[in-house]
Amino acid sequence: MCQGVRKPHRLPGVRKPEPLRQGDAVEVVAPSSAFDRERFQRGVAALGAMGFAPRYREDIFTQAGHLAGDDARRGSELQAALQGDAKALILARGGYGLLRFATQLQNIPTKLLIGYSDATVLHELWWRAQIPSIHGPMCTQLGEDPTAVARLKALLRGEDPGAIDFEPQTARGGSVEAPLRGGNLATLASMCGTPLQPHFKDSLVLLEDLNEPPYRLDRLLTQLLLSGALDGARGFIIGDLTVPGEDPQGRPDVVAERLLPLGVPLVFGAPFGHAGRNQPVALGLPHALDPTQGRLVPLERPIC
């Protein structure tokens, strides 16, 4: 029987995978950008140290311009991972590339997906299939933050990962309990006007990005607003908008200016994104957010 943290918040129709056990396979795939091989191998070692058996195809190191191989290679690799016997799959890296063939993917299985950035495209597919997914470090990021590795292991094994506490920058307070969704802002905006356009009604929306100055953040959020994707959202939890070395000036201000008119809680400073503090969280399941205290509490576990 599936066990959640609080039964009253279970969403109807959710399909939860079985927990991963010692020695279970985790498929590593590269459906997006090319990646650094040394960081990849470190991530593979981290998966092994967690007690799992990472595996990948030898052609994963292929490069075609900015991509990890052409669409045929990347698409066939991902589709094979979906149909294989591994209980989970993790992206090697984000970047870009999934939107080129994501609408062709078939039969999303009841297994956990792990990733962020370009994996936002896949998180939308998992949401539509009513399967939880994990927004968190990808293979080339694993091993950089031991706390993120420990939290990811707890999520995969069905243990309580605990609350996420952070130093909040609260733009509007008010508690929220709703399914957590979202991901990379630029990727979400690129999905507008496509068959994968998200709709965040009754959801708590996580947003993060990098390399986007204020005017481009304005453009991306305006696109989401005008498309109707943010209609009915219950609240917003904003992760990193910069990486070390970027000028953060004006970025939270423009995000607040665009989102505050929606009249729902809004908080900055959450530990998600590209700045090296990417705590794993289960998307598609209810969370409780206290924007004033800076606390995000999972109300469901992503596995049975």
C-alpha cells in the first residue's frame, strides 16, 4: 500500500512507482546538451555510492554541435530507457534539446524521472501521465552537494526527506498547500504555444533560471501570463535566478512586478536551480509552503 506523509492530501489517480532498493538499476540518459565527461563519471560514482546500479549506453558521449548526438540518437536512447526495466532514469545534463522530439515519446512508464533545467519538458509529460517526478540534480551535478545526494536517496527509497528550510525573501506571505510543479522558466516559456504548454491552475509553481537579465525575465513571464499558463496558480516559490558571477540586480524586482498582481504568495531564495544548491523535490505532489518562515514541507512521498 502506498504511504504518504498525510493521507488527506493524496491526489486521485496518481501512479506511484515502487521504491528503489540496494542494487536497483538507474538509467542515465542524455536527451539534451552535450556534457563534461569527468563530471559525468563523478555523478555515476555518486549513484553507485548511494547503493544503486547506474547504467548508460556507450553512445551517450556522442556530440552533434551543442547537442548530445542527433535527435535520432537522443530520442531512441530516451525511449529505450522508458521501456527498460530500470526503476528510475536521470538526465546526464540539461541545456536544450528535449523539445525537438518530446511530443513523439510514447507510453510514459511508472518510474521516477530525475532532473531539472531542460528536464522541465519531461516533468510536464510525467504530470500528464499522473506520475510523480523529481526536480533535482542531474548526473553531472551529483556529488557537489552531499545534502542533495542524501535527500535524493531518501526520495528514491521512499523515506521521509523532511522539510526544506531556507532564508526567505518574502514578497507576499500566506500559507499554501498545493501540488508542486514548474521548473526552468525559459523552458516553460518555450513550451507555450506547443502541445506541451503547461497550465498551473491550483498548483504551487517552482521557478528558477540563469543567464536571464531583467528584461528577458520580464519577457518570459509575460509570455506565460498572456498564454494563460499561470491562471489560477496558488503560489510561487522562486529558486536561483543567477549563478556565481552574474549580476542579480533587478531580477527579483521584475519577477515580483510580474507575479504580485496575481495576488498569491510569492517567495524568493529557495534552494533550487543552477547555482550549486539544488535540493531535490517531488513534483506533481502536494507540498505546504510557508513563505514567511521559508519552509517547504512535502505532504506526499513520490513512491509506493
